[in-house]
Amino acid sequence: MIVFIARLYKVGFNPTFFLLDQTNVSISRNQLAGYFLEAHLDKGSDPYNIALWIDSDQSFDFNQFMKLLHHYDEEEEVDILSARYITRDLTNPRVCAFNSVEDEEGIKFSAITPDNIGIVEVDSFGFGYVMMNPDVLEEMYSEYGLHQFCFRAEGNPLTGDILGEDMDWCIKAKKIGYKLYVDNDVSIGHVGGMIDDRILGIVK
């Protein structure tokens, strides 16, 4: 992260960083959203251009950041773009991006196929490495305040199915009209689980 920050300054970016040490991930994400919006609005006529969420367990290099930024800038209709990474499920590793199916038990999510390429629209993804337009966070705040990220009970109550706070955020963003995209050509690592796509039999 220190190297990443240094490289940002070196090539002319002027970033602001918001860091938080909090064991409850929902509280953490909601507080960070609040800190970002406060600083964003304080900048007045010179607001931030991009918000980038990076979890501490993501492994990436500067070129991957620049590639994601380039693709984000290229796609005019894309306001929310995630890099691609693999879940930490050691027994059933899969891409951490999902499409939903609703049945009598509620919403179920299925991981996108690992052989996807390019930018694809999805229903939800993990929040490990997500780039977005700051307007998204402003609109989410207007709609949900600092309850943007919440754990959500879904599915059969006998099995205790729980959706993570990041997937809950995605559902809420879609409800107010946003589309979510994953860039399959920017694959980053996920420390504590599977580092790269080779575990899925994919070599890029």
C-alpha cells in the first residue's frame, strides 16, 4: 500500500486516504463512506473524481490499478467497476462476482463463470477493489444514510443464510438505478484465500 501511494503521487495524482481499524466490517464501510462524503463536499468546486475502495487483504500492483482506471474512463456508462478476484472459500473457490436468482426461499446468488473476459454486468460483487463515481456515494447516502452497508438475512431461515454487507450494498445500489460491472481483465489477488486465477484452471 505504501508503494502504491508513492506511485500515485509520483505520476501526478493527488489522492486523499481514509483508513479505519474496526472489527465490524459494516460499521467500517459506513464510516468510511461518511468520511469520504464529508471531505468530498468540503472540497466545493474541486471535488474528488473517483472513489476507490481497497480492502486490506487485496494483493495488486500499480499497473493493475492503471488498467482498471483506464477501462473505467473508457466506458462512459460505467459508474461502478470492480476488479476481479477469487473468494476465500478454500473448498469451493469462485469468482467473487454474482448474478441473482429469486425463488420461494428468497434471493440466491450464483458466481459468474470463470472464463468471462472483458467488462460484464453483474448483480453483486465483493467490495475488495471497487472504483466508482463519487455521485454514487452521494445518492446512496441520500437514500440510505450511513446504513448503506448492512448484513442481510436471506433465504431459508432454517439454514441461516446471510448476505455480506457488500452484497447488501449492491442490491441497494441497483434499487436506485445503478448498474454494477466487473472487469475480468484486471485480476487481483485475495490474501488468505486464493491469490490468482490459476486455482480455477485459468491462465491469463
